[in-house]
Amino acid sequence: MKKWMVVGAVLLTGCSSSKPVVVPKQSSGFASLDKASAETQRARALTNLAAAYYERAQYKIALDELRKAVAADSSYGPAYNVYGLIYTDLADDKLAEENFRRAIELDRNDSEARNNYGWFLCARGRYDEGIEQFSAALRNPLYARPEQAMANAGVCAEKKGDLALAETNLTKSLKLQPDNPNAVLKMAGLYFRQGRLMEAQRLLARHAELSQPTAESLWLNLRLERKLGDRAQEAAYGLQLRKNFPDSNEARRLLTGQYE
């Protein structure tokens, strides 16, 4: 799946992987660009460059730029945030967690780093720890994208099995950003899990208006139509899934009949 936005914007997925992507130009705990030291300005520029390479999966170059950033200003927290994202992709959980923690130590109000760290924790089944990081991100009144942490907290709560908390957080996220296709899809998935099939169907139709089909959305549509007994629609979604996302986890589950 295409990466989302760096240093912050992340939505966990149920069946397929989603990555955080986007480095903020300026962390909440740092001086503005015009007042920052030359070293911090250089670290910021190099970190943003590293983030761009990260989004293209050019990890070696991204790491080289981050080393330069840290050499310029070892206290520039967002650099460690991007380090965390890269090491997550490289499956080095130890270094990923160390760097997320370092970013937060340097700026406890860095909601982007907390959001990414929360995503990291939830993806590893550490749900309570992850939800706490999302909550900490939301306690920052200057956080520019609270709807993302709310949505992530909702998905994390659902994975934990707390459907009430999941619905609360996803509802809050959608109130702030009703046209976010990822949050719409997550709420549709939650409704499906709760057996609220008509509400799930309504949101899936809304998702189709907002976004191109994804493996996750096609798989949810397929299972919904299966529950509703519409075999023709089920088969149509299955065809799209196999044709457009043949290597996805969802396509493999379809081929093996793992509908639940």
C-alpha cells in the first residue's frame, strides 16, 4: 500500500499494512525557522530530505541524510522520528523503538512522533501502550492533525477488542475530518464487525466516492456482500481483488477461503 504521510499521519490497517509518512517542517517544541540556529536549520533541511527518500523507500540514502542531520544538531528530535520509521521498515524493532523514544525525550510535545510510536506499538500487539501514546499526542493543544491520532487510537482499540472505545475514537476523527477515506473505511470495518451491515455498506459507498479501491476496501465489500447474500456482487469484488491486488494478503485469504 502506498505510504501515507511522514511523521504523523498514519492509519493502521486491519488486513494490509499501512505506513506513516510525512515529516513536519517544524516540530512543536522547536524555535521557528527564522529564529533557529544555523545548525538546527541544517538538521531540519536534512531531515526533510531524508523523509523524502524514505517515502521512496531509498533507505540507505535517507539514513545518510539523517546522519548528517544529527551531526549538525544532535538534539533535533524529528530526525530520530524518521530514523524510527526507517528502522521499522527495515524490521529492526530495537533501533526503531530506541529512536522513537529518543524523539519523544527531546520533545515531549512532539505529537507526530508519539503518533508514529503509537502505530509502531499497536502493530506489535502492545495495544495499551500504543493507545497511551495516541492519548499523549492528543493532549497537545497545538497538534495540527488530532484526527489522525484519534483514528489510529480507534483502530488500535478495535484490534485490542474494545469496540466501544474504537467507535468513540473513530467517530471523533470523522467529525474533524469527515472526508478522510482511511477513517471512513476503518469505521465501515468496525460496523461490519459489529454486525451493522447496512451502516457498513453506506460507509463503503462513501469510501468509493472518496478514494480508488484498495485491497482492504475490496475485501471488506466482498465479505459484506457475502453476508448479505449477494453472490453476484461478491464475485465481482473478488474478481477486482484478484486482478488489481493479486499479491495482497486479502487476495491470498480469498483463494484459501479465509473470510473471517
